[in-house]
Amino acid sequence: MAGVPRFPVSDHGDGRRFFNPPGRPQARSFLSLPRWWFQTAVLGQGTPWPKQASPPAVPRLPASVPAGHVAVTFIGHATFLLQLPGVNILTDPMFSRRAGPFGWAGPPRVRPPALALAALPRIDVVLLSHNHYDHLDLPSLRWLARERRPLIVTTLGNQGWLAARGLGPAVELDWWQAHACAGGLEVTCTPAQHFSARAPWDRCRTLWGGFALRTDGPGTIYFAGDTGYCDGFGEIGARLGPVALALLPIGAYEPRWFMQAVHCSPAEAVKIHREVRARRSLAMHFGTFELTDEGIDDPPRALALALAAAGIAPDEFAVPGFGETRLIPLA
């Protein structure tokens, strides 16, 4: 029924659509796309990517993870395998060859996933930050639902969409809501500065966010999802810290006039690292899909410059290798 709220009314939603809270920038409309395409395609303002990048390393997954640690494997883009004692988590699983509808539309991968779906271990929980094609990939989710049967934890509005496609079980959360999962894992949905859409007619009908993960042990793991920079990250650190490990996006940020409201630059990712009070951060959302105008190797280079300017050691906010597994203490 038109006009009847589907979701709680809040500072980021009117009951039917979502938005970034007042005082923060909103994503530019689809009407801005022709200007961007003209600047990139006609004026040549973007940096071309190679059709294929160097392949990822073959991950060496641990047989077990010691208490108080997490094994983090970077599969590509925003997909990480997080292995904690007793529970395995997959973030924004994207294993398809293109980030778009129909299997043939959208940007192609220039680097394959570091793990094939069939090589994944048991997956207990899948985190879905929002519904963009490079983060919510239907073929990957269908394989996982059939072969691994994880619990999907996502943001408001996505549960019904997933159920209509035979995917579940799923739990949808508003910002700051928490859900207790198996294995002593608690997942809290966190605010993000972004938007949602899978088509021009469903813009901002579902929520976007990140996730904070807590177990019985010390320290929080923070997965930022897709986000621009805003003034809300200090609250995440204050409410859910100490953050032992943050997974932060560093790519898809040019041109700034178009991307600033939805994707942080590497320098802004450094600010997020500090404001959530992360002891360590790992970069993501780079080097996989040509989504915007910066070159394939620009985000890691810009991050190195931003870390040096901030006086932060490179190993405090590192760029993981594709296929690399790191064992990180949470204490």
C-alpha cells in the first residue's frame, strides 16, 4: 500500500527509502552519468586498465586458527575469508566474471578470485553490505546457499529480495542493530556513507552499511563495506572498539566530484583508520574491477603517500596481496 512505511523512520530513512543522514552528502543521481562518461570516454580523463592483471597467489588456508586470532584471506575486491576459532565468515562474496546483470553486462574482472567457490572451506556466515552488483552477486550467493548453507547477514530491505530468489536464511539489520550468530559471533551493522540500487527504479530502496564482528575473545573486526568519508566513524570506534582489525576500501574514488559522496579516497581511508581507532587495517576494493577513473595501481600508491604524510607505518595499514592469508591477533 502506497505511503505505508516498510522500515523504521530514522535519521537515515523515511520508512520507504534510505538516505545518508542530514548534513552529509547524498550520492549523485543517474543524471550525472552522461557528464562522467563524456569526460572519461571523450576527453580521456580516466587512466585505462589492462585487460588482465597479474593472477593472485594460491591461498594457503590454515588448518586451524589459534584462540584470540583471525586468519584473513584476501580473495579480491571486497571479498575476504575470515577464519576465527569455530566460525568462518565471507564478506561481500563476488566470484563472477562481471559486476552487472545478466552475466554479460557490467565491468569485467581483470583479476580472477584468489579462491574458486569450490575451494572454500565451510562458510557459516556471509556478510552483505549492500545490493550493488560488485558486492551482492547473485550467482555466487546461489552457489553458497546450495553448497555451504551459510546464514546471510545483511542490511534492511535485502532479506525479502533474497528470499524471492530462494536465498536464505537471512537476517537484515538496521544501523547499530546486532545479531548473535553461531560460534559465539555477534554481528553489528554499522553506518556507512553510500547508496543502493540495482536498477534506476529501485534507488535507495534498501540500506547500505558495514559490520562489526565480536567474538568471546578480545577485539573487534570492522568491515566497512562500501563507503565515502563522513563524520560518523569516530562513533563506530567509540561504541564498538577497540578495533583490532579494520577492512577499509581504498579504490573507485575518481573523479572526486562524482565519487566523493560514496567512495573514500586512500587519504580518507587513512582518516577512517584513525577515527575508528583501528590497531591494524587492511585495504580492499581495488585492483579487481575497473569501476572509476583512477589507474589499477593508483590506490596502493596513493595510500602509501597518505600513510607517510600521516606518520603511520605501512604495516599498520597494509595492502594485502591477492590470495594472501594473514594471521592477525585480536588482543
